Amino acid sequence: MEIAKSKFVDCCKAEVRDQEHDLTFPMLLMYPTNAASTSVTFGPFTLEVAMNAPVAEGRFPLVMISHGSGGSNLTHRTLGRHLAMNGFVVCMPEHPFNNRHNNELQYTIQNMIYRPRHIRMAIDEIFSHEKFKSHLDFENVAIIGHSVGGYTALALAGGAPHTQALVALCQKTAQANEPYWITLLRKNGITSQSITVTADHRVKALVLFAPDVSLFMPEGELRNVHVPALLLVVEKDYMPQETIAVLRDGLPERAQLTHRVIKNAGHYSFLSPFPEAMQSRVGEAAKDPEGFEREQFHHKMNEEVLSFLQKIFEGTTHARQQ
């Protein structure tokens, strides 16, 4: 059965409590609704959505979006809205201590443990949420991840992260053009170790935007990832071809991987376009290589992601067209 589309998208906010670590983190949800949309302001951004309206009739697959280091739960807002309008419930958590408000855990082992844990907790929270529990397909979850969000997705899908390759990078002589995160890793004093994460069997598809695969470089670290993956890397990034090779050679079923290099795109080209008035304040995250049109790219990217997820989840949902 086809996944039901919707004329309108609703948005609501929720929180997840991690009692073991005494912290709470927010998440933004977008989903199909029959309530008319209006222009709603979220900080510096405006979205055409309803607010806190009922979910449309039916059951929908869940899509989790994991932002990159120092990002927010609004950095992929336009993709989230596009998917919600086309029959998905979309959840965008803000990773604690690795976001634009507080980034103190960036490039630390603790962050690599927290990230998959908190996405899994967010899934649990949504599945038990009174508003959503009767509208979700409990066995079909997709994870979209950008940069370290891609690490998060792979870890939840069965990846076994290990710091061996990162330690080797840090032991090399510092280069003038090396990424800043290598400098941070040296500063944090990373040691060679495996990172304990718990895979989530509900994850049935991955969409990876310029993912950080450095923790999956050792042989065999991806052998338990058995779900379809769409991998998009960019030409103007650190090691795009090596990223493809890690997944192509590491996944047990090579046919499960669809990959593409985005010509003339940069690492942050996957983020929803920023309003012109704030681009200079945002800095690198708002910039693209000369000649690259982010808005035009996002129209194509959103359709590509939607098509990929529809092919996987069609026939698994009980959603009904309104």
C-alpha cells in the first residue's frame, strides 16, 4: 500500500529525559495532519506548518534526523517538512552537549556513546507518546545523519565503532591543511578503544550525508549493518572517495548501498538554506563552494531521499490517503 501524502504538515515539540545521566534534551516533530498550515517562526526561521494539531489518520514510518556536531534540530528542517508532507513522522532531536548552544562534548568518547543512546531513547519516547503511538509503524524506522550524525546512524544500525583509525590520524605529524577536528582529538587525548553502543533492530534504512566513518575504518566494524543505505558525499570535503570505500567494502551486502558524489558541494551543503540576513553571522555552515546553489540542490536532494525511503517502506505501512 502506498504511503499517504498530506496537504499539510504539523509541528510539535517534545523532550526526552535521560535519568541515568541526569539530562533532558529537546526534539522537534513534524508529521502529516489535516489542519491548515500557517507561517510559524522558529528562532530565525519560518516554516509553513500547523502547530500541535492531531496526526492524520493512518500509520506512518518514523524518520529520525541526527544533526552534525554543533548543529541543531532545525538544521534539516526543510527536509523534515518535505518528508512529513509525504507520509512520514519526522523527529529531529538536539543532541545534548554537541549542539549550537553547548558543544563541550564534541570529538569526545562520551559524545560517541551519548549520540546513539539518545536517538534510541527518542524513538522509545515517540513510540510510547500518547499522540503518536497509534499512528506509527513500530518496526520501520529510518535514520538520516549528517557528518557525526552519520556515525550515529551507522552505530544504531549495527556498526561497531573503534577509535583505532582516529588514533593513527592523531599520531601523524600535524599538517597545515588538516581538518580542525584532528586538532581537537589530539587535544582531547583520544586512546585506542572500542565504543560500546546498542544496536536498534527497528532501524530499517539509513540516509548518510557526508558521514563521519572514521570509527568504522577497521575491518569488520560494519559487518552487522544489514539495512539499505543511501550515501551522499560531496566533492569539496575531506576524503569523499575514502568514505565511499569504507561503506562499500565494509557493509556485508554491497548491493544494499546506493552512493553518489555531489559535484562542487561542500560539507555543509546538506544543511537547510539559511536566510540571507543571518548567513554572515552563521559563517562556514552557511557557505558553499563558488557556483553551488544550495536551494536548488535541496529540491533535488529532498526528492532523492523521499524516493529512496518510499521504495523501502511502501507496502509496510497502513496509512490511508485522505
